[in-house]
Amino acid sequence: MPTTTKDHPSKRPQLSRERVLGCALDLADESGIAALTIRSLAEAMGTKPMSLYHYVANKDEILDGIVDLVFSEISLPSPGGDWRAEMLRRGHAVRSALKRHPWAVGLLESRTSPGPATLRHHEATLATLRAAGFSIQLTAHAYALLDSYIYGFALQEAALPFDGPDTAAEITTPIVQLFSTGQYPSMVEIATEHVLKPGYDFGDEFDFGLDLILDGLAQRLAGAGG
């Protein structure tokens, strides 16, 4: 009879908090956050659910941990740098992380027990704005505005049925055919003169919106003296 992992405890996967959280992150990426349970995580790691409780107390602690892992992937803005360049770089870094982990869009700001990477990210962002001369009130406004835009764009981007340059035509061309009645001339115009043009990529809209927000913040900073 062939031996099994159960017959030899030494062959069981070596567990650690880092491995548990790393596997949880992979599972959420592959199957969605709803599929992440203690049981499914134990199965993915080839162990029993009770074994995991030595490293994480419950699912909430797992969520706290994997959210912190996502934040650890985002490069920190530098308080000593140009605030606009730092916020632009941060915006792209957050968007990239959310593209890799779309399940995290609704969780990054929901945890009440933030980890060290999460706290470092928030501190660096606030410190960069304050060092640039933003008042406390304007700093709070700027942070809320930037995150609302970045998270909202990431959510919309993840929900679209196409991704990347020249992928919209497959979805939108059949829809445009529904406009033949002439009732929707503005939609036809946008589709034919913009969305269906070669090289169109919805992701390019991100820079336009982010630049617009940063322009507005720069004007407010200059006009109000912070």
C-alpha cells in the first residue's frame, strides 16, 4: 500500500503565518473572496482546518492579513518628492495592485485592524501631501478624492467585459447595431468616433481623470495657500 502524507507527519506541508496568508491571497485571486474560507484554505494547503488556527484566529484575521499584503505591493510616496509626481505614481501603483487583486477593491479601506504595510501607506501618503503645503483639511479632502477616483475606476475596469487595446469592438459592435433606430445618436457618435477607433483602450481614461484631479488640487493649493 502506498504511503500517504497522513502516514508521515514529517511530509505534511510546513505551515507558518506567512504561508497561510500567501495561500489565502492566491486563493482569493484565483476564485474570488467569497470562495475564501478556512475550509477551502486548508484544502488548498493540504492540511486540516484546525491546523490553521495556530496561525490565524479566524477569517477576519485572514482578510486583515491579505489586505496588508496588497498594500505591501504598493510603492510608498515620498514626502520629500514632488507631491504631484508622487500622487501620480501612487495612483498607478494602487490601480496596478487592484488589477492583480480585483477582490480587494471593496476591502482596502474596510478593515478595522490595519496591518503595518497598510499604516505605512496611509502615513506616507498623508505626509507627502502635508509636506507639500496642503492644510490638514485639504489633505483630508485630497486623500478622499484620490482614493474615490482610483478605487472607482478600478471597480469599473474590473467589471467591463473587455480588457486592453482593441478589445472593445467585439462587445460594442453588436450593441451599436441596436442603435439603428436613430434614437441614440450621441451613443452612436461616441462608439464610432472614439470607442471603436483602432487602439482604443478604456484604461487610457485613467490618466485623463487623475490629471484632472491633480490639476484641481494644485489650483486649490495655490489659491488657498494650502
